[in-house]
Amino acid sequence: MQRQLSTSIYHLTKHNIEAFNQWNGIVYKETTSNAKAVTKANYDVPELRMTRKILEAARGVSISMNSELSILKKE
């Protein structure tokens, strides 16, 4: 399960990077204020926030799994 989770985190990270590049492109192409550009980018690329949240949760689970595996190895 740990291996599968790590692989999923890797693939999700690739999607996160793609979403960030899209988001970043929108922010830097806008000629309005920075706040308006960020708001537009957040609206146009909602997957950036979603992938960040999922990655945070998955990393937490991965850390917990590593801790449990470490405890089991010591027993």
C-alpha cells in the first residue's frame, strides 16, 4: 500500500505542477492588479487548489504509514 500511495503522490504531483504552470501563466499575462490576476487564476485553474489539498492529505497518510511500518519492524 505504501508503494502504491507513493506512486499516486508522484503522479498527482505531476498534475499539480501542470496546474501551477497554467495558474502562473494566467497571473503573469494579466495586465490588471496582482490581486485581480490571482483571483482570475484561482477561478480558471481550480485543480491547483484541489491537487494541493489532496497532496497534503496523502503526504500525511504516507508519514503515518511509514511510522506504523517502522513500529512493526521493531516488534
